[in-house]
Amino acid sequence: MSELISPDRRHSDSLKWQLFAKPDTDILPMWVADMDFASPPEVIAAIKERADHGVFGYTMAPDSTTAAVIAYLKNTHGQSVDAKEIVWLPGLVPALSTAARAVASPGGNALIMPPVYTPFFHAPADGGLEKIEAPLQRDPESGRYTIDIQALENSVTPATKLLILCNPHNPVGRAFSKDELTAVADFCAQRDIVLCSDEIHCDLILDDLPHHTAIALEGRDGLRTITLMAPSKTYNIAGLGFSFAVIPDAKLRTAFRNAMGGFVPPLSAISYHAAEAAYRHGEPWRQTLLTELRQNRDLLTTEINAIPGMRVAHIEATYLAWIDCTGLDIGNASQAQQFFYEKAGIAFSKGSDYGDKNFIRMNFGCPTATMTEAFQRIRQALA
């Protein structure tokens, strides 16, 4: 079993640790999706080995990286993918906009299902598409979110070109069921809507599930898909800029590549080698990480749900908690993020950025000791 190492990041030019820092104030950053664990040693070694070459010019995808990704998709997700179906990308945020550009047409629109990761709200406009929201359905008792097919049915129009899915879901922490995803796939196939699925958290399933359901990869008659994946969140290499799209349909793949032109930069030599090392050698480290995240998830659920006015539903995947602050006695639940920043010295993400102002998003990809300190600060601030 590998070991997780947590270096001090306070003076490392870390966006997470320094953006919201205050002079003479120890701010706990629990906002951006960036863990506080050092990447697997094999990844670090691969970066050093490639750096020793000394030349960092424009780089093609190494055959060995392509083979590693194909093996990963087969061994981890049970999906057989041909090399020609893979499009290399420096990140999934520009990929969302590229997907919108690839299917763009005058008067077209795209469906999203909030609350959802912030770039989903802006990506359709990058392709000249109108954004249409078909919100997830939230159970008032459990707080659990589900895909609302009826909301999609009520929102779709003849001009709908794209549906952007987040699975596993950021920020609500769902690993959507096979039935839910099948319904979405059928919905898109019946209307010739391209299904673009952001699956960047697919290797961070916290519940005891057989595996992540990559419905967009499995295919349906008449279904055109863009599946977006990356090792960046799992192995904490987001800053290196490596991801990829799997696009089986040749015509759609060509449109996607054309939409990248002049907009999406190429990948670096370092990112290819780091990603390959993660996929080839990172599995023991990932299992150690999942053990730590499950422990943090369980602690978070117990602590948050014991605080009057705060509530979190069961988190099935990711290292992000979507916390309902509606019942807090702080004047206005929409000010919870600012309240905890000022009174507790904790930087959370604002729920309004994801589509619901009464929530905050908490990153629990950190040592358990950091979690314990955060809960102590929360209780003291509310007291």
C-alpha cells in the first residue's frame, strides 16, 4: 500500500493556499478542487526523467501514453477504445467550450442540469448556443439529487444540439445509477442530441460500487458522444494540463478537432509522461487515497449533520461536499461562504457559482487533521 504525503503548500505559489490568504491570518483553503496530497512517487519520477532530457518543444502524443490510456479504459472501465477515437486536450474546461463549438448552429441551444460545475453555465455561449437549464431533482428529506428526465423533456426544443452531463457529479457528489444514465442516453439518442459527459472524477468512487458507469462510452444506436476524462483530479496533477476526449463518431470527432483550432493549445511533454506514469503505476496510490477520502467523507457527514442548520447528503463520489446552509442562524444562508471566511478563517466555494446560493462546497481532499481543525473552527464561529 502506498503512502500519502502532505507537504506544506503555504509558500509554494499555490492558488488554493494563497489566493484567499490574509496577512497574519491562518486561512484554511477548502475551496478549489485541488488536493493537498503529493502525487504518486512514480509520477514525480517520470517528470524528473523527462526533464533530464532538457528539450521541451512541441510534442506529439507518445505511443506509450496512448497505449497506457487504452489499457486504463479497458482494465478500469471495461471499455474498448481505438486510438483514433482519442483527442488529446490540455484540460476539460476548454473541452466543454470546444464541444459547444463543434455542434454549433444558428439558433441552437444546449441543456445543462444545475447545480453543476461553474464552467457548464458558460460553455454553451462559447459555441453560440443558448443555455437551457433542466435542474436536478432534490429529495427534501435526504437531500439526494437525481436526474430529472421530466425536466429534460420539458426543456428540450427542436433546436437542442447538446446535453452536457457531469458524472460523477460536481458539486453534489452523485455517481449516477445505470438506470439514470441509460435514460439520459436514450433521451439524447432519440433526438440526435450530442451527449458530452465530463467524467473527470470517475476514478474517485467512494461507495462500494462495481465500477464507474461510463454510459457515453458504452454507446447506443444513434447516440453521438463526447466522453471527457483525465487523471488530473485523481492523481493531483491538474496543474500539468492533461486530459482527453473519446469521440467514436468520425464526423463529430472531426468537428471537435476543427473547433479546437486557434483556441486549444497543445499539451506539453511533461504532461504526457506524468499521465502515463499515473495510469501505469498509480493504482496502489489511488487505493490509499480512496481509503483516506472515505474516512474524511464519513467524518464530514457525521460532523456537518450534527451542526444545527447545516446538512450534507451522502457523498458517493469525488472529494467535494455540497453543504446546505439554509438553516443557519447567520442572517442569510447565501452569505455562508463569507461568514465562514471572516469568522472561521475557512475558504469554501460559494454555492451561487454552481447554481444554488444557499450552499457551500467543501473540498475534503486533505489530511484528516485539517478536516478536524475545520470542524472545530466552524463550531466556534457558530457559537
